[in-house]
Amino acid sequence: VRTADGTDHEVDVIVYATGYNITFPFFDPDFISAPGNDIRLYKRMFFPGIDKLVFIGFAQAVPTLFPFIECQAKLMAAYAVGRYNPPPVAEMERVIDADQKKYVGHCVDRPRHTQQVDYFHYEHDIRTRELPAGIKRAELRRRRVREAA
């Protein structure tokens, strides 16, 4: 990581807290930005087409943020150790659209609600559908790598 004073640092993780205004002053806006507080993230975590970058906590979670973050942390941990893979970009985009409609479609169209989510539905989906499907995708990927070797 190169900081504003021009020095370079080796880091393992960057944690950046944005509050309700999603901004990324350390990214070029052409790379990742959130105009109008809107960012398209698969399962509110993965930016389609960019590997090894995970966002945690970008939600207006009902009833509270803490269990939502714990749920995301479990998915991120599985991803970090190679046990979970997200789907291909086209599927991610399709699911992002469906999730937006499900979670935000009934909300007032304001920047505060761009990342609205009902924790109970979100957690159930991650636990019963997304994590098992991602584990299968990761296993298939490992099998293909072994077969190609």
C-alpha cells in the first residue's frame, strides 16, 4: 500500500469505516466508487469481476448490523481459505438485481436505503443456499486444477 506521503507498506488487511456515506478515497473512482451511495456488491460483499477484495458491513441491516457482519465474516473466512467461491460474474449481476429488488424495492428511494437488507432473510440465504453452493463451486474448481496438473 502506498500512503499519501509516498511511503510503501506491506499490509495484510485494510479496514475502512465509511459510516452511511460509502466512499473510497484510496481507490481511483474509475476502479470502484459508489455514486449516490450505490454500489453493486454480490451478497453485499463481492464486487463482480474483482477477486481478493471483500466488503463487510455495507448494509442498512434490519434489525441490527452486528449479526449481519458476523454472517458476512463467516462467508469471508470460507472465501479467504479457499473453501468458498462466488459464482461467475454474469450470475453475480443477476443475483445483485434480484437482491436489490427483494431488499430495497419497498424502500424510499434515498441514499440511506441503497444497501437495505433484512438480516433474517439474508442470513438464511447465506447459510442454506449461498455457502453450500459456494463450497461446491470451490470443490469443483480444486478438482479442475488437480485434473489439469
